[in-house]
Amino acid sequence: MATIMMVIMIGLLLLGFPMMVPLITGAVVGFVMMFDGFGQMGTFIQQMMGGIRPASLIAVPMFILAADIMTRGQSADRLINMVMAFIGHVKGGLAISTATSCTLFGAVSGSTQATVVAVGSPLRPKMLKAGYSDPFTLALIINASDIAFLIPPSIGMIIYGVISETSIAELFIAGIGPGILILFMFSVYCLIYAYKNNVPTEEKATWKQRALSVRDALWPLFFPVIIVGGIYGGIFSPTEAAAVCVLYAFLLEFVVFRSLKLADIYRIAKSTGLITAVVFILVAVGNGFSWIISFAQIPQTILEAVGVNEAGPVGVLIAICVAFFIACMFVDPIVVILVLTPIFAPAIQSTGLDPVLVGVLITLQVAIGSATPPFGCDIFTAIAIFKRPYLEVIRGTPPFIFMLVAAAGLIIAFPDIALFLRDVAFRD
């Protein structure tokens, strides 16, 4: 049954159908084979509806809406200008500023693709003018945007938390350490690249200019304070934090900055609605698919066949990283989380792995896969936004992928990179 389901899904995917079609077709075929017909299809539909019932998922459209408002407004530009004012003049400073801006915008959007657009659009022309090659620039933008998947709020972590019943608040806090580690690694590489290619430095900003940039960016900087501080301080839950972020983004862009008009609300709401519809359809179908494979005990069969259950905690983590990394090279990250998380759930439970650590590694792997050839979704976002050919976009990615894989290895070897802040924030 598992073989037939996979053949159908891969075949439909290769034929160019949207991901939800292969997923639901494979699940329905599996259901019919298990129950000898369509007589109990209502049970399958109930499982699908159950997938979008958790209240935690309300945070997803709200974070998407907040990110859309900020992307169309001035928040991203103000954050970028502040970073440039402080480190733009050092060797490789413009590239480091790009990576840092991706991190900061990730802390207010939670979306890799929104970060590619918001940070890449203004900074790519500046990097090209400063002497950076386009392959390096494009690779830096799409891979630094991966940090947005780790730094809270992370839509990927919300989906994983709902599927695995893991605390989303703990996942958010645990993503900060790995995000900072990756930013440091990218910054070192940018410094080496700038010295090796003799990239000229930017003009140094005066302290007055820096003070003005901080003043301008002060309001957007409150986004991570609201999210992390509010959750850590017990003021509100992650879902409530998302609602507060929407209200804050609205007041900031429409009232304080006046960068948007009421007429823009329709376009913003329409964009958010379309993205949310796609996400929720995938979540619903993914939950139905997960129920089918769990009911048929397919995960246990697969894990026993490849010997993962006997591999021990480290072996299971490595297997998870490899599986999610490869899958996200071909399939949408949300779908990969929905399909593969239940498959590895028995091995995670049997080895006693911390689900928060597993969630951080899964989130990192799907972020890496999103920027990895052949079909990483961030690659095609960059192609659409920057109008560059596929081969040029992916040419500079290998060093960044290597660093991201190395970061995953360090987290496996030293789990406290992810768990230290979690343990401090949620210590009994």
C-alpha cells in the first residue's frame, strides 16, 4: 500500500499538479485500500478537519498578515538602515548587514520568502554596486533568509508544534541560539569573501546618523520584544502574541509611519487570505495523510526496515536531518513537516529525544532544503523577484549550505545551543 501511495504521489508531482493534489490523492487511495471502498470516507474527512482545529494555528494567518503589512510598509527599510549605519563600513560590512537584516526581519515576520523580498529587494542593488558578485549576493540573501525560519516567530515551528503537540513557546525560545550561530558563521564567511575579493568598504556613518537610524528603527525593534518578551514573561500565549503583532503592525504602518493607506487593506487582506488558504489546505490534507499512514503502521515498518529504531538518539537525529533535508529539496517545507514528522514520531519517543530539540533541527533542515537545488522554494522566489536565471541563483549556494549543515551538526553535538535558553526561560 505504501509503495502504491508513493508512486501515485510522485507521478502526480512530476506531472506538475499542485502539492495538495498528490497528497490528498495518495491519502484517498490508501484509505480505499485499507477500508475496501469509500463507505467510511467521513472518517477521513473528520481527520482532515481535525488537522486545522487546534487553536494554535490561528497564529499562522496573523503572523502572515503582520509580515505582509510590514513588507509593504517601512519597517524593513528602517531595520536595514540601522544595521547599515553600525556595520556597513567594516570589511564585508554590507554583506554582514544583509545577513543581520535578514535575522532582524525574520524576528518580525517568521517567513523566509517574505524576508527574501523585504531584505533582498533594497540590498541586492547596493551589494552589486559595491563589487559583490551576483551569485554570491543571491546565495547570501536566500540562505540568510533561512534564519527567519528559526528566529521566532517561525511559521514552521508553529506547524511542527501543532503536529507533534510540542510547546510552541518553547520552540520559539529554542530557535534563538541556532539563529545567532548561523548569523555568526555567515558573517565570518562574508568577511573572508570581502578580503579575498578586495571588496571596498562603505563610508562610515557618523554617530549622529547612527542615533537617527536607531530612532527610526526603534518602533520596528519592538516586534521581537513583544513576541519573545511577552511569551517569556507569561503575558500572553504565542497565538495572542500573533494578534498583538497584527495590531502593532497596523498602528505602526498606518498611523505612526503613515506608509500605507486604508485603500491598501484590501490588497494586504487578499494576499494574506490566499497564502493562509494554501497553508490550511496543506495542513488539513497532511493531517489526513498522517492518520492514514499511522493507522496502517507504515512509519514503524519503514523505520524498522532501515534500522533507525536501533540507531540510538544521535543516529535518529542524523536520520531525521537527512530525510527532511532531502525532502525539502523537492517538496514544500510545510508538506514535509506534515508528512515526515509522524513517520519519525515512534523513533523519537522510543529514544527519549527532547521534542523541542527535534523541532529545532527539523525547522533548520526544512529551511536549508528551501534554499537548496533543485526545487527549493526560496530559489524560485529569488528567480521571480530578481529576474535572474536559475543557474545564476544557485551558483553561489554550496558554501552556505555547507555552513548550515555544519550548524546542524553542532546542534546535534551540543544540544545546549538550542536548549539553553529554553531551559532558562521555562525552568520550574
